[in-house]
Amino acid sequence: MAAVFILFPLLEFLRFWPEYRTLMFAAVILLILLYMPEGLIPWVRDKIEKQCPRCKLRNVAVRKTCRVCTASLD
């Protein structure tokens, strides 16, 4: 459901090409279904967060150490 905030702007961006708008949107949805079966938001979350190897909490990807146990996230 949260992927609507990513996909709806894409649909609006394709407004300049009305003949192929639905076809391009369907192609994007098909690619998401094929290559990201768990959804778009978990894929985005995995790109911006890292999981701590010790306590298994998720941290922002730019952090070098865990915010709870201070373990190295490299």
C-alpha cells in the first residue's frame, strides 16, 4: 500500500505520453512483481537500512555502529 507514494508519481510523470502511459505503467508493475516479489517497500528499506549482526535491529545505512549495542555494521 505504501508503494502508491512511489508508483503514483511515476504514473503522473508518464502523463505527457498518453498513448503508452498504461503500457509503461504495466511494464513497471510487471518488473516489480518479477524481481521484487516481496514488494517495493521492503526493497527500498533494504537499500536504506542495515541490520545489526549482534542484536538484529535495523539501523540507518550511513551509521557505522549499531544505535543500541554499538556493534560494527560493516
